[in-house]
Amino acid sequence: MNSEHGRRLGGGRRSRRRTVVVLVCAAILTAGCASMPDSGGVHRVDASKRADSESQVQVFGVPPRKGEHPSDILRGFLEATTSDEADFDTARQYLTKEAAEQWRPFSQTTVLSDGPVPRLEGTPADWESGTAVAVLSGRQRALVDQKQAYRPQEGVYETRVQLKKESGEWRIDGPPDGLVLGESDFERIYRSVNAYYFARPAPPSEGAGGGQGVLVADPVYLRKRIDLITSSVKALLRGPSSWLDPVADSRFPSGAGLADPEESLSLDDSNSLRVRLDERGANVRPSQCRQMAAQVLFTVQDLASAKVDEVELAREDGSRLCTVPHSAAQVFAPAGLKSRSEQQYFIDEDDRLARLSPGDVAASRVRGPFGDGQTHLKWVGIDRSEQYAAGVSLDSRSLYVAAMQSGAERGPAVLVSGAKREADGLTAPSWDGHGDLWIADRDPERPRLLWLRGGTAQPEEVVVPSLGNGRIEALRVASDGVRIALLVERDGRTSLELGRVERTGETPGKPQLTVNDLRLVTPQLEQVDSASWAGSSRLVVVGREAGGVQQLQYVETDGSASNTPTLPGISGVESVAASEDENKPLIADSEDGIVRLPPDANWQLVSKNGSAPVYPG
């Protein structure tokens, strides 16, 4: 531990060695460790300096020693909570017997920017009675709840910790709620994993999943080195996060669990996973079982380096319930992941709709009134079947929908904004996986979020209760139809916020839509200029921090930092487009023109002129 950290924790006392670091051989699964030192000292590692790249380093706490000062006990406890022990057995040794039994480390995790700073109250004379009080403080960044869902929560953190003597030794009698970790430790210990649930209600039979529903990603944070496959399945069984729960269901029966909670789950040599369920989980119909298996397959696939070929669900006695291969599970994937299209679209220098296919050196005009006709476009949205396009006129006042085929008619505008200025007109449109169209009207006299069923029905206003005095500047709806990303301008700042699309009404045929519980996705950015879905629970954004320069980066839908590599720099980006299929290239409108970023490559110039690049959706 560095000297500054030691002063904060111990009030100038000598820093003690508190952490054992164990190196795990890379070849342990195949050949085992060649040798292991049997002597040498125990060395401390400064928790704030541990890098996530040290993926083969495991950290374990050191138990308390006799006669330790209250500050040493508190420091030792905090360091033990950053260890890679499954049940925090060492951390519990710093607690009184009663507190050790009652402490629930997984009830919540408070994430602080620089870690908790302890301060003992009073003087040694005050502690002669055998009791002491300390205060933990710091700058809070986020809170991870009992279902392991992350949510940014900025503010000042402060909590009191009680200590007392038990059998002549200082121990903590009133520990903090859950875990309190610095951001660097949190990123080292945890990783984001997508658990998958079914969107509610199910789309019509012609939609994805044949009326059985589509899967929605719900990110949770799990400990990287603690049996990750098993913990991901257990997290899935706990059900969706409180944010997603109103619009998503698990096909697992309520209260279902593993037949043996201590069993470790892993892929076999053929990349198959077998999961035995308890009696409650096994009492299901075959069709329901297949949906449950699909949930498991998509969740575990997020962790596996190779394709998960199949998932088998079984009863407690080992008899098979159902088996779902990878190919069969794909019927439940949202349209954004099932799309096989490799084409990107943008508006060319003549304000016409153009298309770019892989390997093409030049774009070609799209057939139909938006490519061949006389309609000049400002924005465009392509439906996920790539049969129709929605185009916004150059003055941002009129929305048209037309087929992308020769001889198709444009028809009259399906929506007209009353805005007097182009900057106050319609946003770029976006299609969900059900074939419905979304757009916002920025008219100061009547700002609205609108939904057009099938893309051509009468526009219906969607209420956004938590929008307040904000104005929607841009939007992208997820293909599952239950999540929508909004660029919201408030008091001169434009932020990226995620909303939950809830459908209510007397009949499914005429639902009323509401976007509820907006949550900030980019708390670190002062200004966001453009955003696009770039994965199941990931977006790519163009923005800048306060006093900083524009940057292009990935962000997670829960507001946490993405663990994906940094994107190559690019200047003067007006807008960016991505696919929910992460293997497809990014495309952006930059000061150099329309550029494309294939995986594991650099930016490539597509067209020196053009604007508003989009993928279907």
C-alpha cells in the first residue's frame, strides 16, 4: 500500500501486510503447475493499482493477528472484502461472532471512486471501555443491488462502523451494509454478464420467435474468478432486475433452483452444458422447458469463448427434461441479432438514400422513391426486413414511408411537424423488431415521442413521465421493442438515457405505450452527440466529458464502463451507426466523410460526401 493510502487508513501507523497474491498457472487445466514456491514472505499488493489485465492473479485476505489496533482491524476487513474468496471467510474473521453470522456481503455493493476512507472517532482513551466507532467515507459512483444489477448513483458516501472487544481482541460489531469497494477493485473483481429474459408481451406470430417471445439482455455483475458459469445460471434463476421486470418474464417457475446448489456447472468437451433443476424447476411443459434452456444458452454464451452447442435441462435424478441446440435457440433471438444483412445505408451528396454492401468500393442508390425519386432526405430509417424505409424531408418537417423497390410510390406524409425551424423538426426515425416505427417531434409548441404501428398507422403519442422539462433530440429503439435509447437535452446538456417501453390498454390490438423510468447511461459525459445500439446491452456513443474533446466509445445500458477495447480515434463525428450484431462494422459521418470501421481494423473511407449513416432498425 502506498504511504498516502496508509495514512488515510491508519492515521500515520505503519502499513501492515494484508493480502496474499496467488499466481494461477495458465496451463492449469491441461498440464497443471510446473512448480510452486514453498518459501518466501507474504507481500501486500496495493488494491488501487491492480489492473484488470492481471487475469491470472488471485488475491486472498490475511486473517487478523493478536493484539491489533481498531484501525488495523478495519483496514484488514476492507482489504479482505476485495479478495477472491467465494464466501469471504477471511473477512468474517474480522467481525464479532454475531456480526459474522448476520453480515450479508451480497446484499448490495457500493462502488466508490477511490475506495472507502476510514476514520476512527475519538481518542485511545475513549476506547478503553472496549468500544469504538469509525466512519467510512468516499465519493459514491454506483450501487449494485441484491440481484447484482448496476446503477449509477453519484453522491457523498458516509456510514458508521462499530467495533468492540470480544475475548480481548478488537472486532467489528456493526459492519457496513454489503460490500464497499473502490472503482478499480470493482472492475478487477467483477465483470458484466447478460442474463436473458423474454420480452413482455410476446410479439405477434409473424414477429421474431413465432409468437413465443424474444429474449432481452439484462446485465448483471458477477465475480470473475468465482465459478462464473454457475453464478451466471444462479443469477438468471433469480429473475430480471427491478428495472427490466415490468417488461420481461423468466420462463423458469418462481423459486426454481439448481438440484444441487453446491454443484459447479461447466461446458463439456463438446461445448454442451447440462443443468439439473430442483423439483420446482422441473415441473414444466416441454415448450416451456425449451424456452428455459434458450435463456440459459444465451446467458452462458456471453461467457464462453466458443459457441455453446447445446443446453440440456434435467431433473434432480438426472433424467432429461429437454435439450435445445444452438440453432433451435436462435428462434428466440431479437431481430437485431438474427439479421443476416451486411448492408449499411446513408444519405448521399444529393440527399438520396444509398446502400453499401461488404466489399463494395462505392455505394449504390436504393431503388424506390428515396433513391430514384425526387424526395430530398434529412434522415432515414430502414425497417429490419429491409423492405421499407422511413424518410424525413430536408426541412425536418415531413415523414414519409415507402417500399424500397422500383416503381414504389412515396405517397403523402404520414406525419407533419408544426416546427418553424429545421432544428425543431422531426428526429431520425427508428424501427423496432415488430415492424413499428418510432420518431420524436421537437416542435417547441408541442414536443412529442410518437409511435406508428406497422410504420404507416396513425401516429400515437407515447407518454414519457420522467422526461420532465427535457426534449428528445434523437432516439434508437432496441429490436426487442421494450428498451429505447433517447438523447435528451436539459438545461443546455444532452445526455443518453435509457427508457423502458410499457404497453397497456384494454386489448392487445390497441395498446397504450409509455416510456418509464428513464435512467442515465453516460453519467461521465457532459454532452452526447450521437448514439446507436451496438450489442445486446451495449451502445456506441459520440460525446465529450466536461472540458474534454469529442470521443467515440462503448457504454453499457446500465451506465457502467464497458470492458471492450478503446475505439480508434476519429475527428469531427456528426453521427454513428452500429448493429446489435457486434461482429458488424461501425459506420460514421465524420469530417472526412462517411467512414467504416470493420472488426480488428482501422477506419476506412467509404464516401467523401454523405450523412446520416444507419443500419436497419
